[in-house]
Amino acid sequence: MPDLALPKKPTGLKRFALKLVHQRMLVLMSVPFLVWLFIFKYMPLWGWTIAFQDYKPAKDFKDQEWVGFRHFEFLFQDERFIRVLRNTLAMSGINLVLGFVTAIILALLLNEVRRIAFKRVVQTVSYLPHFISWVVAASIVQTTLSPDGIINELLIRFGFVEKGNEILFLGIPEYFWGIFGASSVWKDVGWNTIVYLAAMTMIDPAQYEAAEMDGAGRIKRMWYITLPGIKPVIVVLLIMNIGYLLESGFEPQYLLGNGMNIDYSENLDIFVLKYGIAQGNFSLSIAAGMFKTIISFILLFAANNIAKRMGESRLF
């Protein structure tokens, strides 16, 4: 009898090579991106060696003085670095919580709007601030919060503040985190709803019809159908944003910050600019940036691993 055994499936490297052959057009399309990624994202990593040197731009690389972890030790012993690290984490946390909550709530409300014209108007109005540069947006915020701005006018009109005792909002350090959070929400809440609204379109309408027949109101349909339907998107975006916890921004803090609120407005990026690049201490700036990148990398993998252990959607 002839051997009728089925041929073995290719495994390992051979299977991978066959997949590359079958998907060669996709591979070719990816080549320019991979080249760009290698040149602009991976090749510059050799610059991290500067963090372990007393770097002088006039000297050749082989002539630089190696100082080990001296710049990292200085960072963790410097009160300014501890302060800006606190500010960075606080502003990132505020932005993360407010950004997620407001975007999801607005997306849920827009999803319930039945008048298409009104829905489009609300979406357009909420999207517009995203396309305004932070230079213009900061000017609007400063004008609104100035002593003769609309906020103080409203407070005076409703009797919360007396005329002549207007509040200088940007001059009170403790107010800065709240101002930053509110400004970020105003600027980006509409844009952040796009991905949630797109995810809601993938929910089967039959689920809403069945729930309505069972007597579920709008609130219950949102809670038991819409939110579980977009839960994978929420988890993935949350993981990505946790990886950016040390990226609290640069422009809003730089433009809205001043000498009166510097203890609460200065973050890591401004620290690197002010005490590293501006003073020619490039090794210190690289050390601070390296610390931020490594911590972000750890946070991203930790959040992804936690989501995996909990059986939720994840990045990889």
C-alpha cells in the first residue's frame, strides 16, 4: 500500500519565508517606513552615550570624558527635578482622567442624538479647537482668565467676587493644574471622541432594538450595550496613554507658565530645555530624556501585561 500520509506543514523559518513570499507586496510597501524608522528612531539612540559623558561639543567622540552615572545621580538629588517630575505626573494624570471621561461622555451623548444636523454642528464646534495652535489657544485662555476677562466679569456679576478684587488666575500657582486640565479638555475633547464614535458604529443595532423591546431606557442601553461594545477600544487607548504619562506636553506649560506659577507649571520638557540645552549641559538633558523614555517603556509594558492578565484587549 502506498503511503497516504498528508504532507507536513512547513514550520518555523520556512513558514515565515513562505508568508513573506505570499505577502511580498505588503512587505515592499513597508520598506520605506522601516527605513525611516531605522534612520530617525533607532540610529539616534547612540546619542544616549552622551548621558554617561561630560560632553563637550568641540571635542571628538573618543576624546569625551566618561563620568558614568554622575548626571543621573545629580538628577535624583536635585530638588528642581523632583518638583518637575511631580508636576509632570500630576498634569499627565489630570489630562488622562479628564481626557478619557469627557471624550467618552461626549461620544455617548452624540451617539444618542437623532437629529443629524444638530449632531454635525456639535461635532464641528467641538472639533475646531483641536486645529488651533497652542500659541493661539494660550492667548485665548490668558485673555479669558485675565482680571478684565469674561470669567472675572461673570464672577463679579453673580456676586462671587467684588469689583476691584478680580482673581489673577495664572498668578496663583495652585490653580495651574486645573487650568491646564480644563484647557486641554476644551482643545481636544471633540477630536478624542472620533475613535469612540467610530467604535460605536460597529455595535450591532439589533442589540439596541432587543433592549428597547425589553423596556431598557437610553441610560441602560448606554451602560449595558454601548460601553461594553467600545470597551476594547477604551482599554487599548488607556494602555497607550499610560505609556505617555511622562509626556505631559510642552507648549501649554511653556506658554501659560510664568514666574508666579513656575512651581506648578514647569515639567520635564521645560526642565530639559532650561537647565540642559539652554545652559549647554547636553549630558544632563540627555540623561533626563533617557529617564523619561525608559520609564515610559516600562509603564507601557506593565499596563499591557496587566490588561493581558485581566483578559482584556491589549496592544501586543
